[in-house]
Amino acid sequence: MASEQTILTVPGPHGDRDVRISSPSRVLWPELGLTKLDLANYMVAVGAPFIEANGDRPVSLQRYSENVDGGFFFSKNPPKGAPDFIRSVKVVYPSARSHPQLVLDEPAAAVWAVQMNTVVFHPWPSRTGNTDNPDELRIDLDPQPGTDFDDAVPVAVALRDVLSEAGLATFVKTSGNRGLHVFAPIRPDHEFLDVRHAVIAACRELERRMPDKVTTKWWKEERGTRIFLDFNQANRDRTMAGAYSPRPLPHAPVSCPVTWDELGSTDPKDFTILTVPDRLKSVGDPWAGMHDEPGSIGTLLEWWDRDLASGLGELPFPPDYPKMPGEPPRVQPSRARKQD
């Protein structure tokens, strides 16, 4: 018996492409009854701004074998049998190993990823022409227990001011959950470690100004009820959900770009795969033209050097990273005290 399938016609820069969707009625979001076909239609509707934000970048696909309440795995390498409009680019991982990684260049590629049961898209902050040098500075504002989205909003505004003082224009989007993501387009003049140091410098400056509201403490036991400024998202092969990417939560939210003017009245729960297509039709894409005038991280690197001179050094790296120069011990503070 033939399996259930449907064909979606997807407009794109090279004309229409027909993309097969198998098992279109498979429910991905059980609470709302939203299906794989619903997700594919969403990707068609947001295809152009999605690709503008996430295209021409190495991307990891977060794929679900059943629905968003079940297990998932990540795909980085192009699978056998991928259509000819799917390409890859060789990237170097923190281990120094290199391997091809998927790239999405047009809306049909994003719909094909949905056919492969992708729900969340994780693009790199660098482009295929220079994968070692990011063209986006990204900072993840992560509310800790006792804080929420409303606490992250004034932090994002203050971070915008800090980055503006450093000569950078900023853009903001909801994370799709409780947090916010602040992006600044930058010239790809520096490799990942330099950009990480620029991010740390900006986060430390914000921490000095809002010590009771934000923290750069890597260990959860030290963060308190503050917004964690996740500097480690600036590392090589560390990504966050891309703009317009769905998230695997019961109400089918989307990581949605917003303007700074509307941020204060934003409820992230309003942005879902059901509502964002109409939002784009009515208000447009707040990130359109985002990379027209990229900035420099030069001032932030001067701040990094200033902090080094005053005794503030490197911060911890993710646990799966090789030991990095100048990195403090990777030991939870309370455990280190017991060992002493």
C-alpha cells in the first residue's frame, strides 16, 4: 500500500520547485493537533525572510522521530539522496576535525528539511564564504529561575545601549521560549575566539551596570535570580534557534524578530507557526536589510584588553571543548570548595 504523501509547490529564486512531503498528517504538536504539513506550509509562507536570516550558513537540523514531546537528534551532514538544490560546506569543529555541513539556500531547501522531520533550525553565525569568521555577534539572554521574559526586556534594551556605544547596530528576536536573542551584524574580520572575547567584554560591561539584574556566571549555582548572559553561544559550533525557526514547545512558538519599539509590549507566546505568516504580511520583516551596514568589534576588543589588564581573564568554555588557553578550572565552585 502506498504511503501517504503530498506535493508542495515552493516559490524561490530559481522558480517553483515541487517538494514531496511524506506522512503529511503526522501530528507534530499534539496539544494543537498541528501536523507535518502545517509545518511545511508555514515554511513556505515565511520562506523568503527565513532564508535571508539563515541561508548561506552552515546549519544543524534538530529532527524528531515522532512529535515534539518525543526524542530528537541533530543532523549536520548532508544525507544521501538529498535533492540537487541542497548543498554543503566544509567546516572546522572545536576538535579540529573538519566535515561537510548542510547549507540552505532557498525556501524549498527549508521545506525539504521539514520533510526530513526538522522542527528547529540552528544556523552558524558565519557564512559559507568564510566559515571561520562570524558576521554576526550574538548574545543569548537566558532568564534564570525566578525571572522571566519581562525581566529580559530591560536587559536587552540596556545591552543595545552598550553595543551602540561600541559602534554596533543591534537587532532582537524572541527565543521562542522565555528569553531574547540580541544580534549585531559585524564585518567578518575576526575568528570565533575574538568574537567570543568581544561578547564577553560587552556582557561584563552590562554586568557592571546592572549587577542585580544580569550575570556572566557560568555555573548555575552562582547565577541567582538574574538574567544569564550566555557568552558561550559565541563559540564555534555553538548555535541558537534561527530567526523564524519553530520551537518544540506545546503551543508551537517561533523565534520571532521584533522591532525595538514593539519589544516592550511583546508577548512571545503570540508568535507561533499559525500567527507569524500573517504578522509578516501586516508588519513586514524587522530584520530586512540587517546586514546592509555591518559594524566592527574593534571597540569591544579594546574593552576586552582593558579588562584583561585589570585582572579579568578568560571564562569557562563548554564542557565538550578542549581545554583552552587561560581558561579557569572546569570545576563547579561548591565542589571545588569541598575538594579544598
